[in-house]
Amino acid sequence: MAQYQIPPDPREPDVTGKRPRRQRRDHQEPVPWLWLGLGGVVTILAIGAAIFIANSLLLRPALNPASLPEPTIVRLTAPPIPTTAATRPFPTPTTIPTFTPVPTPDLARPPAEVTLGYYAQVVETGGVGVTVRGGPSTSNVRITVASEGIILYVLDGPVQGDNLLWWQVRLSDGTEGWVAGDYLIPAVAP
């Protein structure tokens, strides 16, 4: 088993592990003669090397003109004039067909019968109105009831279903559905 030892007091000077500094009689720093001498030797060597390099560059032998290559004479001339050549005839381009717009239907006069892209009016319901359904059949879900006299826009149709002709229509509030054609007549745009 280890024995407990009291740690040394750090305030005591002997315990720090440093040697005590030697006290000098005069308060001047010593002159570093060794470093001054070494610096002088390095400086003298550097100056000698610089002088040697300068002399070796300045004392090169002169170039012999006979050993130089013969100069090349470059004679500048104007660029050549391009010769004109006959152009090839290009084939005649084909004309692009133009788009012929579909005439806008005249919605001010109703057609003779209920027609796609025109308006229709709900009639002959006895004031009850016609049921707008989710598909062209009486078994489809009821969406709303269009009251008598209302104007509808015809989107699609006619489609046969349950012995009736059905038209897909859009009401003025944006609701779309299918209506039996027996209760519609052509109408002018609202």
C-alpha cells in the first residue's frame, strides 16, 4: 500500500527546481564575444562570395561574331487578295404554311339547335330547374340545380345515356356538370 507524503510547499525557493541565479557585482550584461565574432566571419564570407560571382560574370570572354548564326531576313508583304468566285445557287426555300385562325363564333345569334361552344338556356322545367350531374347519366351524383331561365355555356356533348342526350355545361359561377338536353334551347351570350 502506498504511503501518503505531504507535497512540498511551492512558496519555498528550494523546491522550484531552478538553480539560483548567480548575482553579478556590476549590473551590466555580458558582451557576447562569440556571437560578434561569428557574425563578422559570416559577413566577410558573404562579401567574398559576392565579389567572386561578380568577377566571374564580368570577366566572360567576348562573343565571337563568326560563331553567331546568320540572321534571318523577314520580308513583310501584303496579304493576298481573295479571288472572287461565283456563288453557288442555293435551293429555293419552301414556304412555311401560315396558321389560319378558326373564325370566332358569332355568339350574338344563337344556332338552330344546341351546339358545342355556344350558350343554351334552361326551359320547360315547370319552374323547378334542371339537375346538373357529375356525368351523363341519371345515376351520377347531383352537383346542383340550374334554375329555369339560366344561361349555360356548352362545353361538350351530346352524349347518349339513360335514353337522353346529355350536354356538359358550365354555369355562370364556374360549376361544371352534365344536363339533359331535353331541357335546353339555344341562347345568345349573356
